[in-house]
Amino acid sequence: MRAVTVTSETATATDPVDQESEDRRLRTLRWTPYFGLLIAAPLALAVGPTDGPRVELVLGLASAAALWQRLMFVREADRERQPVKAIVFYAGLLVCIAALVTVSPFFGFYGFTGYLQIGLLPRRLWLPAVTVTAALMATTQIGGVQNIRQGLIPYLALFVVNLVVAGTLTYQNLAEDERSRHRARHIDELAEANRRLREALEENAGLHAQLVSQAREAGVLDERQRMAGEIHDTIAQGLTGIVTQLEAAAHADHDPERRARHRDLAHRMAREALAEARRSVQALRPGPLAEAQLPEAVGEMAERWAQSSGVPVRVEVTGSAVPLLPAVEVVLFRVAQEGLANVAKHAAASRAGVTLSYTDEVVLLDVVDDGVGFRVGSVGAESYGLTAMRQRLRQIGGTLEIESAPGEGTALSAQIPVIGPEPVLLSGDNDA
């Protein structure tokens, strides 16, 4: 019977004491038949006729039995790999026992090994093997084959006793051995499973480290993209407006009042751009959104844009304005800001319009102009600003559509699902 130890790290086989006991049991199974022959053969020769043929028969059969044991023996560990050889070995063992028991009942010392070797057979052959062995042992106990006819009743009684007692003990031992082997296989399976688990954990640890590194790199890239967008939305656009006003002031030397107005507007835009840049670096909301709701912030931004660009713009709000997540409002504000900046840079428009539409499911922001337009999808048609718009909108589940054609103006339409101001953290836009 095996004792096993299973830990969370590994499953080990039997401990040294139990392993030594198991090895001793296996040695007993292998060498007991030889000891039985060594005891029985001298007794058989000492008791009974001592004529030459009988001595030769006893020694010949005993030697044949020992040789069969030596050449055909199958270990229990090999019985599943060599089932046919195991059955042949046991059948030959029964033949040797029967032959020797017929010569002398003293070979019962060898015959009982038939019980010990039954474990080599498949389970369906256990009962026949026990029955035959019990019959042979009853023959030795009654004094030999010659006494069976005279004492048939005692022989049958001895047969039944052997079959019941020895058969029961044999079955119990065989069942226990089978359970031990099953436990041993289970332990081996657990050991293999634990080994694979350790390998998987080691592999997962490597993958985890790789994922952490990739996440860190992605975070750095997202932050770089955010800062690039903020620089484009604040510093770059502010500087563009300042340059435009300074150029207008330079061309108004004949009109001191107009020159002063452009210069003052440039100063104001410079201060606003500086303040906006500081807010962006600190990852705060855009200045207009920090002080007003989205519709008012878009209106104020559009009014300042009209003053700096000289292009009239009309701002409309449809539907009932509802509070949105700060991140959503930031994106919509930036889209409106970038859309108008593109009108000033590329459209050569005479007028523009911004429409903010609220519905139950989505919020729409449209920026239109009557400028020169462009061919959507052509090489170089989409600027960095439009690419940044798409990225921002994608991060919060929004979309951007562009309709334009040469000479027919441009219409930008951003659509974002209505998301209320719940404490939800949206990655990729830390300026919310």
C-alpha cells in the first residue's frame, strides 16, 4: 500500500520508507517461487520412493519450473505493456505447479505462489486462476492425487475452504494493489500537471512582463499623441491667429486705428493661447469649457474665430442641451475648433456655420463652409488636424464624416453617443 504526498508545487512519489516496502514486496513475488522449490524438492526426495526415474522426474520438473520462472517472469510494472507474455507466464506456472503437485504433495510450498502471481492477469481471469490454484492446493493438502478418489468429500471441502479463504484474501490484496497503482498513476498525472502548470506560470509571467512593457509604451505613445493634439489645438492655432493679426497690422500703416486694433487683438490672442497652453500641459479642460457649458463655449470660441479670421460664422443649437461627460465635451469642442481653423487656413470661405444638435441617443456637431472644397480621399487631402479629430472621436465611440467637392464647400459631421456625466475614465484623453 502506497502513501503519497501532493503539494501545491509538485506531486511526489512514495516516500523512502514506503518505496523500500514496495521494493521488498516485488522481490518477494520474484524470489518466493525459488524458495518454495528449494524447500519442496528435498522433502519430495526424502519422503517416498527413491528410485532413479522418480529422482530424475522431481529434479527435472523442479528445474523446469525454476527455468520457466527465470525466463518468462513478468514484472507487475510491465504487465500492461506485455499482457500476452503475462498470461502465457501464468499459464505455464499453473502447468508446472500441477505437474509437481502430481509428483509430490510437498510441492504445495511452491504451488501457493499461484495466488501471489494472479495480479499479472486481467481482472476477468482472476476467478479462473483462483479456482485452479485452490484445486491444486487442496490436492496437496489431502496428501496427493492418489487420495482424491478415496477422500473426495474431504477434498471438495478443502477445495471450498481454499477457494473462499484464499480467494477472498487474494481478491482483497489484488484490489488494494490495484488501488495503489491507480493512486500512483494519479500522483504521476498530478506531478505532470503541476510541471505543466509551473511552465505555464513561468510563460505567463514572461507574457505579463511583455504586456506591461507594451502597455507602458502605449501609454507613452498616447500621451505623446495627446500633447501633439493639444499643441496643435492651442499653441499652433493661437500662433496662426497671432501671425494673421500681425500681418494685417503690418498692411495697415495708412490706418493707425485699424493697425492698433489688429495689434490689440494679437496681444489678446497671445495671452489666451498662453493660458490655454498652460491648461493643456496641466491636462485640464479647455479654458472656455472650464467657465461655461458646451454650447456657450462653442459660441464664444466661434465669435473669437470670426473676429480673427474675418469670416462670419453662424452658431446654432438644436434640441435640448444635456450635460455630457467632460471628455465628450472636450472632444466636441476640439472638433469645432479644428473645423473652423481648417476653414480659415484652407477654405477661402465667405461664411461658415456650426450646428450642435442634441437627440436622445447621439450628439451631432456640424461645421460647414462655402469655400473652395476639396476631393475627399485624394492624396494629401486629410491634414493632421482631421486625423487627430478621428482619433479623438474613436476613443469615445464617435465617428467623423466629411463631405466636400472642389468649388462646393465642405461639411464636417461628428457624431457621438450621448454619455452622461458619470465617473467613467476614458483612456487616451487626459485633458478631460
